[in-house]
Amino acid sequence: MPSASLSTLEHPLTLVLVSPQIPPNTGNVARLCACTGCKLVLVEPLGFSISDKELKRAGLDYWDKVFLKLYPSWGAYLAGTEGARRFLFTAREGAGLWEVRFQSGDHLVFGAETTGLSQAVLGGGTGALCTIPMLEERRSLNLSTAVGIAAYEALRQVQG
């Protein structure tokens, strides 16, 4: 019978939010990180202050259990994480989530709720494009939902 708990990874996954705009989504992802041991990276500009009460409320009392790193730009993030394996999540491009083989230490990168990742990021050669399968004629999943789906699939693979 499979275990209902996770093990702490020596090289945790990193969940990267590029220019998130909606505080509760980021708070939900922070709570996910606290519960899974994933690291959280936020890339500015943000659509809110990291002291925003909605952000704190969504993360509840888990903020002290979150490894959080803030970068002032995409370029600063790339410079600070040189050598990282990155998966850039999009609504329609790239390999399907179930085709990707994740490893400990991977970075799962997501864009803003309203725009996703920019074409400059997607076409910049800094990571493999990845998509979460969904029905045709649907625009996209909620950011925190998409991050949760991707994080747990990656964790399933690396904890396996």
C-alpha cells in the first residue's frame, strides 16, 4: 500500500512564479510548498506586496515553513539558478505533463495568471516547455491548481 506521507528531498523541487498577480494564488502555492518541502521562488514584478493580508491569509500559518527566494527579474533568477533544470509551463505548448521525467532539484516555472509566461521566456532556451493536459476549447487552469497538479506529479516521480 502506498505511503500517504512524503519524504524530505535532499534536493527539493523549486516552484517558480513569474510575475504572479493574485495574492491568494501565491498564498496557496506557499502553503503547498510548506506541505511538500518544495522551495518557492517569486520573480518580480509582483502584482501585490508580499506583506499583503490576502497573501498571508491564503498561506495561513505556514509561512515560517516556506523557503522563499525573491528575484527582481527573470534575468536575476536565471543568473542565481545557473545550471538548474527548468520546465516552463504553458497552456498549450510543449510535452504533456505525463511525458516529462522529473528529477530532484528541478524548477517548475509558471507565469502570471492573466498572461502566462512571456514569449521571450518561452522562446529563450532556458527550459523545456510543458503543458498540463485538459479538454480542448478550455483557456487554462487556475495558477495555484496548475502548480499543485505539476508539483504532485513531479513529487510522485521523484519520491517513487
